[in-house]
Amino acid sequence: MERTLYIKFTRRYSQFMYGLCIGFTALILVILVLVTGYLLSIGAASLSWDFFTKSQIGDGYPGGMKHALVGTMILIALASAVGVPLGMLTGIYLSEYGANSFIASPARFICDVLSGVPSIVVGMLG
């Protein structure tokens, strides 16, 4: 009899804790939706075509993101100009010519590591 009382208590306790977790999850999701909606309402009011096409005037003055967007595009173009041919040539070399060369094993290891690491980590460390 004592064993069944313990089992009933633990099941009730488990159900209570499960309900508590569901309640706090719902509360956090409601807060997250409210904060996101508030930020989107403020941000949507400040978006305009000038925001993307005008240059930044100076600190404290409203301006645009033209230089940031152009700089990002230049960085992507330069990184692609270096990375795409190097990656293609490495892949072709490993698959066609360097199957048993001394550099094939380290190159495969580096490719496996780079393909397994999230890009945000590579970007932060790079």
C-alpha cells in the first residue's frame, strides 16, 4: 500500500512539474512575441528607400546604410573570387589526381573539419 501511495505521489508531482514547464514556456513565448512585435513596429516605421541608399552623415545624425551594404558586397565578391576557385581546384585535385599523395590526407581532413563546423564559428574565428 505504501508503494502505490509513493507512485501516485510521484506521478502527481511529475504532472505538476510538466504543467509548470508548459506554463513557463507559454509565458516566455508570449513575452518573446510581444518584444518581437514591438521591435518590428518601431523598425518598420524607420525603414525607407533612403535608409538603404543614403550615406551615413556622422554620429548622431540620421543616415543610411549605403556604405555598409556596398562594403559587404565587396567582401563577399573578394571572398568568392578567392574561395570558389580554390575549393573547386582542391576538389578536382583530390578526386582525380591526388588520391594517394602526401597532401591528400591533410586536405581531406581540413575539408571535413570545415564542412562540419557551423559557418558562424568560422566567421567569428576568421
